[in-house]
Amino acid sequence: MRTTVIPAQITTVEDKIAGNLSMTQIVILMIPVFFGTLLFALFPPTMHVVLYKIPPVLFVIFTSLFLSLRIKGKVVANWVIVLLSYTMRPRFYVFNKNDSYLRDIPQLESITQKQTTVVKAKKDMLLPAKTFSVKELKKMEAFIKNPNYSLSLKPGKKGELYVAVSEILDDSK
């Protein structure tokens, strides 16, 4: 009695239509037929073999043959699609928490009242930034570049910036 193994994951199995060819391979192999037909029918002299029509048809035939091959059980066209999607993906993702997409936006009047109260409360907490003269900035630059001292900047949990200056002790003396 003949038995067949039914795979547990049916969605990963490709249907074989003709021999060992799947539907995607057959579609890829049909592209040169349609391209060659259009080329011979549209370009003058129509329906005649001319030397300038042969190279594009041969190029399309060889590329479609290459794209319809299987490597490690996958069609080369699928590999090309994966590589192109990888190279064309965005390199930087910018997250904006103030984006209004898919948010429930409350009424406009309540927003303006809340914003004004928050702004008034934050203005009281802000301290004015100290301005330095050019002479003081030059002294700070010389201090920072001094190899006997180490400067470290560490961010805090609530947005603070902790600045630490420590003297480097030389034990070799």
C-alpha cells in the first residue's frame, strides 16, 4: 500500500504544477515568451527577425532562467526580493511620542487650559542659564584638556546632567 507523508505545516509546502516546477517558476519562465512576442510585434519591421531584437530577448531569457532556479529549496527570485528589501529598508527610525496618529485627541478647550497651567508651573521651576565670558571659557577649555583631570558627564533619571571632575593620581612617582 502506498503512503504519503502529510506535513504538519501545510502553508510552507509549495504546489508542484509541472514536474518539479512551482507556479512562481512557471510564471517567471513565461515572462520571456510574452516579452519576445511584444518585442517582435511592436518594433519595426514587425514580425520579422532583426539583429537588434535578439540581444534583449536573450537577456530576458537568461535572467528569467537564473531567477527560476532553486537554491537551498528556495527560488532565486525570492532571494533577490529579500536582498532588495534588506538594502532598501530605512536605516534610521525616528520615534516621535508627540505624534497624533491613532490617539484619542480630547476637546480643544481642555487642551489649552491644561497647557497654560503646565507652562506657568514650569516657568517657575526653570533657572536662568549662566553666561560665561570668553576669558572664563578659555580657562575651562584648558582645564578640560589637562591630562591630570578626568571629566565625566552622566545623565540622571529625570533629565539631570551630573558633571564630575576627578584628579588622576599618578602612582609611578
